[in-house]
Amino acid sequence: MSVRRILGVDPGLRTTGYGIIEADGRSLRLIEAGILRPTASRALEQRLVELHDAMVDVVRTTRPACMVIEELWSAYEHPQTAVLMGHARGVLALAAGANGIAVHHLAHTVVKLAVAGSGSARKSQVKGMVVRLLGLREPPQPDDVSDALALAIAFAFRSTAAAALPGAV
């Protein structure tokens, strides 16, 4: 199995977390992680441009093989949150796609199951496993960063498991 560079993205209009790992089988290594923060006082379309441009910089600098972004989810009581999150996800996926990077989507329950062993794991459990799996000294901050790294790790594990299936290429 070859080394793959995976970009995990936890989308948001206020704070977008990202994390790039290299995966070689079940061996993982942190490359870079951080946050993108559009200017909160700007109009929506200006924040979307800032978010897009910042993600293009990340993609061009780190050269991931793929992007993994959290699937859209919102509490039923807050439909507008889902709409705004959809805008953020769209420009982030555009930044990847326009640069030839494949985009994959994972549900938060799938990520929790892959990383912490339970689809209902608490955020602290997932963060603890991110620290352990990447051999970090401290938990990534803010939570958006550890969530992004968890996405990348979950995708790496799922890809490794799929490749191990009989008949897989």
C-alpha cells in the first residue's frame, strides 16, 4: 500500500478546522493542522470567498490526494444552520475540486465509530484517540482541528479496510 496524504475538513463559516495526515496502511503521521477563520464582520459572500481562497492555499501548499469533509448535519430545530453550513461545504469542495483533489464525505457517526469504536462516542473520546493515533503530546485546539483530523483518520482506516477485502484493487 502506498502512502496517501489525506486532508480532513470540519467546515464552518466562523471556524473551519483542517488537518492533513499521511497514511501508510495503519501507520499515520500528522503533516499540518490548523483553522481557517473568515472575517466575521464581512458579508456572507465575502466570507465565502475568504474561506475558498484560504482552502485553495492549503490544498496547493500541502498537495493532498483527497479531501474528506463532514456530511451536512443540523438539528431539526435549526434549519438555517444547515443552509449556512452547506455554503461553507460548497466552497471548500470547490477549492479541492478546482485543484484536481477528489472530495469524499463522511457522517460524524461514521467518524466516531472508526476512530473511537462507537458511533455515539463523546467529543473528548474522539479527541483522545486522535492524540493517541497520531502520537501527539497535546490535544489539537480548537475542537474543529481535532474533528478535521478525526475525519482524515477515519477515511484512512476505511480505505485501508476496503483495500484489504478480497478482490479489492
